[in-house]
Amino acid sequence: MKLWWQLAEPWIKQHWRLSLLALFLALSTVFAGVGLLTVSGWFLTGAFLAGSAQAFNLFLPSALVRGMSMWRIASRYAERVCGHMVTLDLQAEIRTGSFARLAAFKPAQLAQYRDGDLLARLINDIERLDTFFLLIITPVFTAVIAGAFFSLLMGTALPMVGWILLLVLCLASGVLPYLLARQTAKAGLDVQAANAELRALAHEAIAAHTDLLVFGMTPMVQEQFDQAGLRLAKAQQRLTQAGSFGTLVQQLLMGALVLALLWLGANAQAQQELSAPVWVGLLLGAMGLFEILSPIMRGAAGLGAVQAAARRIQDITAGTAANTPTETDKALPTAMLPATGTLQLQDICVAYDNKPVLNGLDLYVDHGQRIAIRGLSGTGKTTLLMAIMQIQPLSSGTITYGGVNLSTVSSPVLYRHMALLSQHSPVFMGTIAHNLRLADPEAPDERLWEVLKQVHLAAHVEQIGGLDAWVGEGGNTLSTGQIRRLCLARVLLSKASVWLLDEPTAGLDKATADAWFTNLQQVAKDRTVLIVTHADVPEGVVDASYILTDGRLQFQAQQKAQKNVEKNTEEWV
């Protein structure tokens, strides 16, 4: 309950009128249904007795039956519409907020989750939360109010019967669901965990389909999938069995209540303490109350799964993401960056799990300067670029551009001035033009063709249909090298004054890579360019070369740097 409320509280507070309306419409439907049964029992019994021995006014009860029937139909329709509006809008709010939080995660945070598991949290877990409002909050709310009211009504006719009805309702709507929820909590957790495992396995198997076939690992993955499916089936079976047993106990309670009402009501009628039509009407009304208890049992059986789903969503919404401002950050003024400036890193330190990756690193880059940074895999080259982009937090040190500390600059402002080509830059489902215009939505077609020529991709794009050619999901209509060049073209299209390029020529043959490096001066014009690369950079392309080792940069002349690369080719990945 607490976890669900933490997720739902912002939306509920903003739309509290709609939420209350949904609850009161549900209560109205229950009153209409119970009232219809009560009046019908009174009417039919009174009409039967009137036909044999008594006089009976048929007009009033028949009018009440028709009125309550129409009331129940209208109220039921409005309740369903309003209740599902609350549930679906709340799901959309939680899903949107969760996705926004994920989008702001830094790479180290995302690395803790499997892709399929994140998808399961955004879809399955959030969908599971709808049962809490529809099957727990609404039925309990209506059961408490309608049950108390009808017990009071019953008590005015037969005090003993009123207390018995109230006791049975408390057992059926409170004690029994609580015990059932405790009994099924572990099974609910297992259902959500198995669902997430199945989705993650399916996602990974599809992504690695070729490798699984080549290495003959398909049977092993199939066995893992079968085992996860078996765990899910067993957990669902435990939930179903517990829920069925709870429903059985609930029906037994209702049967015992009906027998008690029959016996006490018959005695009261025999002693002329209560008329037969009123007795039958109250009996049928009490039986109608149990209609609202059935959803509570279904909700209680799935409460463990709801709790697990809420906890899994809370895991990705509770923490502070890299690009999510805290309350302290919101109170600070946001600095602006100059159009051009010097990029300076002073005493930069970054650590992973208390192990230093960058340790006292310094770098000074004038505006328009182009530098290359090399180093063995794992020495922190990519981390350095992530730190400049404020994606990877610093342990200590400062990074300034034009004298402005980048930690005081909002992400949108920073990303307008700096563009990053990471090793895992994606291609999105859509056209060539759609993927390029992510960097500049207003770019004309001529400019798109220009950057495609600069990365030597224009000829292929013409062959596959031009800028409107469909690239498929993840760029599956393109080769790995072509995907890389398309992502590189997207950076070239950016109006940023600083380009951070992580292995820009990965996937390119040596001739194409050398041609691109040679054209870099013309392409970059007066932009500042930092290149992290393992490739040999032709002489004259960059103004300075550095080797990243032991967390610091060591300056090397261009010719010396290239010889060092050739000497250590076998060591570098």
C-alpha cells in the first residue's frame, strides 16, 4: 500500500476529484444493486401474499424496481468509464515518469539492469498496479460504507441480525483478504520475477540469435526459458489455488449468513416481529452485498504481485539520476555558456567502485583545436568524454568551458554546445532523414546530403532510395559500418561548437577512415574536436596527441604517437 501510494500520490493529488468521483460512482452502483434486490424481494413476496390473502400496493414497489434498475445501469456505466479513466491515466502517469527517470540515468546505473527487465518494469509491472485501485481500494471502500449502512438498516428491524451481518462482512472483506494476501505474498513476488526473467531471456535470445546458432547454445537458452516458464506456472498455480480457497471460504461464510438470516428471520416472522415481505427483501439485499466482496478476494490474491511490481518500479524512480535536478539544484541559478571558448579540465578524478579511473587529469583545449586521445582499453578514454558531457559524475576536479563550470549548466544548454558520438550511438526506427534530423530538425535536404557525403555514405543512401529510405529497427537494413557512419553524420549535422568523438572511424576500412580524417579539418571548420581512437591518425589532422595512462594524459608528438600505436597494436582492442 505504501509503495503504491508513493507512485500514485502526485497524480491522485492532482486529480483527486476524478478519483473520488470514481469511488462514489462505485458506491452508487452498489447501493442501486443492493436496493434493487431488497425492493424486488419485498415486492415479489408482497405481491404473492396479496394475491392470496392480503391487500398490497403494487404501484410503489414496481416504480422503485424500475427506477433502481435504470439507476444501476447508468451508475454501472459511469463507474466503469470513470474507474478505468483513473486507472489508465494513472498508469500513463507512472509509465511516463518512470521512462523519464530511466532516460536520465547515467550509463553506470543502466548497466545494473537487463534490457528485457527494464521493459518488463515499464509494461508488466505498471499494468499490474491497476488491480490495486480496481480490486482493492474501490471494493473495500464500497464494502465498508455499504456494509455499515445495510447492517444498520438490518439492525433496526432485527438487532441480532444486524450484528451478525456486520461481523460476517468484516470477516469476508477484511480478515479473510488480509490472511489471503499474506499467504500469497511470496507467490506474487515469484510471478513478477518469473515474468521479468522470461521477458529478459526472450529479449536477449532475439538480440543474440546468430551467436546462439553459431555456437550451438540454443538448447541451453531453451532450457533456461523452459525453467523460467515452469517457475511462472507454479507461482501462478499457487496464486490460483489460494484465491480459489479464499473464494470458497467466502462462499461458505455467505451460506452460513443466509442460514442464520433464514432461521432468525423465520422466528421473527413467526412471532410477528417482522413482516414476510420485509424479511425476504432484507435477506436478498444481504446476499447482494456479497457481490462486492468477490473482487476483494481476487485483489487480495494478487496483492503480493502488486507489491512486487511497485517495489520494482520504485527501484528505478527512487534514486537521483544523472540528469535529474535535485531540490538543491533547482534552487541554484543556471549558468549560460558562451558561443565559443576554451575547454579546460583541472585535476579531474573519477572512480568506479572506489577504484580510480581518472586520477588528477588535466587538459587544456583552445577553441578550434583538434586533439587525439589514445590508450589501452579500460584506461578511461570513454569515461573522460562522459565526464565532459556531465553524464559521469566527478569525484573531484572541475571542467569549464569559456570559464563557466559545466556543473552549473543545465543539460539542454550543455548539449546545444557539445555533441557526443559514443561507441554505442543508436539508429532509431525510421528513415535516413528522421535519424539525421535528430541533430537539427530544421536542416534542409541539401545539408543532409552534405553530411552524408562527408562520411562517405551518400552513394549507398542513393542506392537504397534516398533520404526517405527506411532503416528498420536498430538500423537492421544497414551494415555495422554504415550505422556508424550515419551516427557520425548526425554529429556533423549538429550545430555544437565542441565535438566529442569516441572511435569515429570504427567499422570503416583504412582507406575510408584515412579519407575521413583528412577531410576533418574542412568538416569541423572552427569547432573544437576531441577524438578518442585506436586508429592511426594521418599527420596534420590533429594539433596534439595524448596517451591516457594511469588516469592522466601524457602529451606526445604526432609522429611519436603513431609509432607507439603501431608498436602496441596487438595490445589494443
